Amino acid sequence: MIQAIDHLGIAVRSLDEAVPLYEKALGLRCLGREEVASQKVRTAFFDAGGVHLELLEPTSDDSPVAKFLAERGEGIHHLAFRTDDIGAQLKQAADAGVRLIHAQPFEGAGGKLVAFLHPKSTRGVLTEFCAVKPGATAAH
């Protein structure tokens, strides 16, 4: 089931402006950037002692991250838990009465399978489950 906190997602308006802050002010090294077309975002990942930070920049005004930025501004967007069985994790959450945003996992950043729980069911925290696809190795 849940193995660890995998990453914290942080909404930013511009990766080009935010990445240097994390590198210069915090001394973290960017592990790479990636576009996730299905979620209409570009991402940049950093390792902070085994927990990753995922900066999220919207690529479209109708993306979930763009809507988040318009309503709340830059900041923590979601908390992601690594799981060894994303299907079982989703079932457990649904059986506990949690509203699922995604009943089926889909491919997210780093080639991982991901699915989200609705923040109205998780005390205001957008929660993600993520898992390495069977037979694959996660990029970050």
C-alpha cells in the first residue's frame, strides 16, 4: 500500500523563473523538466532528501493548475503518496467514502501511473497516488 511521500506538487506561473530560485536560494538541483500533455502542464523535479518537489507550470488557461493559480496563486498544489498497488489504494479510498477524481490511473510525469482524490473528501488537500508502471523504472 502506501510506501512513502513521493512528492509535493507546487504550482508556479513560470518554470523559467521558479527553477533558478530553487537552485540558487535552496541549493537544490533540477533533475529535469517534462511536459505532461494530458494534464496541460510542464514540470520540473528536485530531490530534497528523498522527497521530490514537482514544480507545475500550466500550458493552457483551462488546465487544472491554471485554475488553481487563478484562485489561490502560487503555492503547494498537491501531496503525492507512492504506493505499490495504485488500484488497491484507489479502492480502499473509495470504500472509505472518499470522492475520486480519477477512478482509473493514467500516465503522469516520470512515466508513473497516477490518480487523484478530491480535496473536498480529504480535508482540503488534493491528494495523489502514484506508482511505477509494472516493468518500468521511474525517472524521478
